[in-house]
Amino acid sequence: MKLTPELLRVKFQEGLERRTAELFTLIDAGDADGIYRAFHSLAGIGGTFGFPEVTALAREGEATRDRDRQRTLVRRIIATAAPR
């Protein structure tokens, strides 16, 4: 199976639900280190899989400690990466 840009996007989107659910759990728990790592991972993966908007939002998530802002950023990541 050849990995086309379209297939990479699908693979990214398939894993996004798990990653964002994990982020919401970390935010609710107040796990600052875990939140940073999860946003950092999303930032890198977003770039790799062709979602620069996700990378930018995740970088913002790395930088903020405000839980409401973090939740908003996760919701925006979900919306940005949604299949079109």
C-alpha cells in the first residue's frame, strides 16, 4: 500500500479522536507536564501529516496554562482536522 497524502490525512484523523480525548482527560486532571507533552506531540504530528493549522494551535496549547483556553484549542484542533 502506497502512502499518499490523502491516506496520511486519514490516518492522522483516525488517531485524532484518541489523542484529543487524552488531552481533555489531562486538562481535567490538571497534569501540566502531560498536557504539554500531548500538545507537543500533536504539533509535530500535525506538521508531518499536512495539518499546519493543527501544529499552530498545538504550539499555542504548549504555551498556555489556562485550562479553558486549552479546551478551546483542543476543540479547534478537532474542527480544523475534521474530514471535509
